[in-house]
Amino acid sequence: MMRKYPHPSPLPEGEGAYTVLSRLTLVLLPLLLTACPDEGPLCVEEQTRCGEVCVDLSSSSSHCGACGVECSATEACVEGSCRCRSGATVCGGQCVVTSSDPAHCGGCAGEGGTACSPEQVCEQGQCKAACTLASSVRCDRSCVDPGTDAFHCGACGNVCPDVQSCRGGTCTYDLVAACFNTGQVVGIQAGPDVKGPAVAVGTSPQSVARMQDVLLVLDASMRLLQARLSDYGELPARNTTGLVPNQLLVRDPYVFVLNSTSNTLQVLRRDEEPSGGPGPRFSDGITLTNVGSVNFGANTNPYGFTESGSDVYVTLLGNLQTDPSAGGKVARVSMADPTAPGITDVFTLPTGEALKPFAGRTTVPAPAGIASHQGRVYAALGNLDPRDFTVGGPGFLARIDPSTRAVALIELGEGCLNPFWVVSMGERLLVSCGGGTTYDRNFNLIDVRGTGLVLIGADDRVAASLALRCPEATSCPLPSAGRFSVVGNRAYVGDNNAGRVFVIEVVGDSLVERRGFGPGAEPPILACPRDNKPSLVGDVVAMP
């Protein structure tokens, strides 16, 4: 399927060339509209102008709920209200960190905790004469680990903003969602599952990745943009990509970019070293140089890739509008020398009757997401009818054994149509199913069947399935599961329709909806709201 428009999911049911044109118009229209300028910045949807800045009042700790309302250092803004940050507890009406606060060491003083004597420090909830752990640094009378402490990240008193975590002495969110339609990126803290403020970066961010203390943002405008990891403020450094850049992978000092319509895998290299001492490592961004590329051939439409040792495996989705035979494959690319990458093997995926087409349907394999797992490679296999791009058969995973070149199919069950993304979880795999979708001429999703997640056990059999659907008797925007990432035992699933992120937890051999519409679930994270218009979460990426 040819990607003549910047959208990461296969064409929905019932769409033809006119819909492709209208969808492209939907993407470009905001860029074409102009208006008389007003003093101050012009804020994007769901943001408010506070003085000379645009802010998200639902999650900005500097403007929480209203302009000028600032949360304390131990608080974060959640849904427009200041609440205690993760790791902080309410003691005497204030949020304190009982693991290191000498006034409330181990808990609120008088309520299970202790007020340490003036000559003592507090370390891991205990009053001591001095800091004793090898990882501890003394900050006043608190013993903290500057590599992981969000209240003293990298140095005493350096508080990570909003709901960020501290990793290796650098403040970062646990996950970042790319808001394709609103031109923003949004950080998410795993566990509490709360989002930080949306920040404008580019025009149509498709995916993101971390490199040192810089966030790389792959934008559909054929640009690889850069932003500070601390606050996502855009940096001047940027690179040009191919047509419809689709996925991004960082293996420092190299960056791999997959360009779907250009049919290429682009390799860039960081050629400069980070600055030493305190402060940003790359204050103006990272200089990246093109050092290699692979061309997969016309109409191959490379879509997703995964690493395995010194190789990269790439799904070739194909161009259903022009030449379906160019797709339905997985290419193996050697990256032993990233400056001279080369295709070393191509695996042709099963087709025809092997895909068990529905009655009256003709199907071709359309692989999208791909994962390396237990020495094999697994591709999420869309099963599409090339005549009208509808779902032509049940969903499958294609399992490839690189050592024997054997290719097998794993059927995902009747509830999974159009498998889309796949991620390894220990001994198991998790697959998202985009579903059989129907859109109207205005690109409103009016029907979806078979969308959700499937858990594959260690025996390569379906262990559990979970359908994503709106509550009965409601008019909520229909969900369509897209790309996702895993943190611990939770999957953060981007929505192809309404800008949401669903949180699904793996509990034993079950899938439990923690943020969504299932029984007992909290509402999904509204990462990319857009005034009841279609809003694609281009990707949800876990930050290393």
C-alpha cells in the first residue's frame, strides 16, 4: 500500500482514492489557513495563552487549572489540580518526601514517622548520623540518589518538572506520545498513569526517540526535529528525511529512520561529543550526518523495523494501489557496519488460502509492526482485500526463524482484525489489532470491529484477548488500537481515532483494562485532544 499521505495505519474499509485525497487535505488544511495576527502567541487546540506562553492548564505545574496557579516542588498538576507527586505524601497539609525529609522521616511525624534530631539526616525513611549508602549524596539533611531522585535529579535541589522521572541523573517522562494531528508531544508517567503538558513540536509528529538528553521527533513534514528532553523546548538542530518518515530507532551514535514512501532506511550518525560538566549535554541539539541508506525498491513501502543483534528486520507493507506483489515480505538488513548497510535476505510471507480469506474475499499479507523475540522475528500481519482495502480475513502473526528461514502463521482469533503492532514482553508477546474500520467522507470513524489487544504465550498460542470498546449506551468516540509501548507489565496503547492512550495491564494470563472503558477502569489518558475531531496518536514510546 503506497503511503502518499502521512498516516501510519492501513486505509480503513470502504476508502478509495478520493478518501486519500480528502485525508491529505485534512492533514494540510491547518497549515494553509491564515488569520490576522494577534499580539502574543497563537495557541493550538486545548491550550490557553498565559501572558506570552501557551500552556496546557490540565497538566502545567506553572499554570495549573488557571494562569498563574503554581504547584509546589513536591506537587504536580493532574487534571487541573495540584496533587502530591509520586513519592510524596501529605503531612500537615503539605506534600513531603518521607524517604528523605528529616521533619517527616519514614512517614508523617507523630503518625508513624519521626522528626530527626538536628544533627541527623534522613536516609530511606530512617534517621541516621550520616548518609551510608554508596549511591547517596547529602543534600542539606536529606540523603538522596541523584541518579534516580526526581526532587534532586543530577544535583541537589534540581527538581524534575511536572510528572517527570529521574533516570541516570536526567529528568524525563517514562513515555512520550506523538500527537500527529495537533503537532505536539506529551509525556506520561507510568504507574500513576498521568500526563504532563502537551508541547508543540513540528507539525505532524509521527514518532520519537531519546538520544542522550535530547528528544528526537520524527515529523511527517520530512524532518527529524530535536527538543530538550527536560521540557521539550525545540532546538535548532534538524535533519531532512525521506517521504513519509514512519519509524525511528536510536542506537547511539547511530539513528535509523524508516521512510515509507521513499522506500528507504536512512542511517545518521552523531559525530560530536556531549559537553562536560553541569548543564545540557547538547545545548543547541545534536549534529547528525547521513552516513548510509538502503533502498528496498519501488512500491515496497517499508513500515516497521526491529533489531536483532547486528541485523535489522523491516516489514515491507507493499502498495495495494499499484503493486501488491512488492509487499508482503520482511527484509533482513545487516548493520554490522551502519555506514554500509545491506539487504542480506528477504522472507516472503504466506498468501492466498493460507490467510483463510472470508467468503468472497481476496487477501494479501500486509505486515506492519515487527518484534524480535526469543531468537525469532514476529510480524503483525494485516489481512487485506486489495480491491477495496477492507479486512479480507482473520488476523495473524507471521513467525520467522532466521536460522532456518521457516515462516509460520499464528492465528490471533476472530476478535483481532488488522493486527498492527507487536511488542515482546519477557517470554510473551503483545499484539494490537487496529480492527475492521469504516469511515465517512469527513474521516469520522463510524464503525469498528475486532480492535483491541491479544496476549501470546510462550508456546506461541493466544493466552488472552481484550476488546476495546465504548461503554454501552454512550456516544464516546470509537477506539481503534494503534502503536504502543510497554513499561513493566503495562501496555500504553495509542488510539488511532480520538487522541487517547489506553493502559492495559498483563496479570498472569489475563489482560486488565486500567485506563479505558472496562469494568472498574479509570478513563483513558486524553493525550491528544482535538475538539471532538479525529486525532491520531502517532506513537507511544517508552523512554530508556
